[in-house]
Amino acid sequence: GLPEVADWETKMLVEHGFDFQHYCWYLGNGASVIKEPRLTDAALHDGFFNSKYSGMIDFMIMWENNANANCKNFNDFMNIWNYWCDWYFSDSRYFAINNKPVLTIYRYQKFIECFGSEAEAKKAIDFMKKDIKKLGYDGMIILMCDRGNDAAQNKKFANIGADAMVAYTFGEASYD
């Protein structure tokens, strides 16, 4: 949470060819009112956002929706979405590819549970990809986390509108 530490991290990352940092974003005190995200507030909000050299590298977030997710429906999600738009996607340092910000979602099943079904989760992704255009983007890239060795699961990701799968938690199944 110290800007000076974030500056050293930025220096080392840039010197070694990194273009962005990928922060885990945890919902803090519930989805109804977001005062401060859990864990992210120190590293990203207090450190990176206030660091002298933060303009040298981009950042992106992964919705760590496993622990303390508190997203039970689309209305809860709208509180989260509006927060992300205000704090992250509207920031010129947010990582984008071809003018599309990149968002990672940690747990597919928790994402489905938030909206009640795969069909409703697809509507949420379609909404994000359309609504983000109000900030001047051309759409959005959604990544789902998994290990990649389950073709049926990867197909589910595609069916709800995710653009790709990324391995995040490495374990014995990940090397497949």
C-alpha cells in the first residue's frame, strides 16, 4: 500500500518487459454499498494509484468472486459494475487490447450463481461488452480462470460469451 513500493515494482516490471499488472479484486463489505474493496485497496488504491511512476505501466483487475463474493443477482452486480467503471475502466492506465479493456473472472460457477443461470450470466457479459462503450471503448475482453484441460468447461466459457480462458491457480491439474 505504499506508493514508493509501487514505484519499485513498476520499475522492475517495466525493465523486464511487462506491460501491465493484474490485481485480484475482492468485494469488501457486501454488494449493496462498496466502500472499499477487500485487499485491493492497499496495493492498488493506496500504492499504485498514488505512485509517481504509475503512468509507465497499465493495470487490470480479476474479479476474485470466490471469497466474500456477495453477488446474488443482477442488481448486486450493477453496484459492482458501476464501481469498476468509476474506479478502473475510466482510468487511462487500465489495460486494454485493441481498445477493449480486459477483465478476468476467477470462478465460473460463482459467476453463474450470481445471475442464477448460464443464460442470465451470458446476458450479464453481453451487457458488459455493450455498456463499456459508454466510456469510449470498442467492447470488452472477458477471461475466465481455469486450468484449460477440460474441453467441456472451456465450451461453457465460450457459450456465455467469455473470450478466452487463462490459467491462474496452478496446481497438479494445471500442467495438463
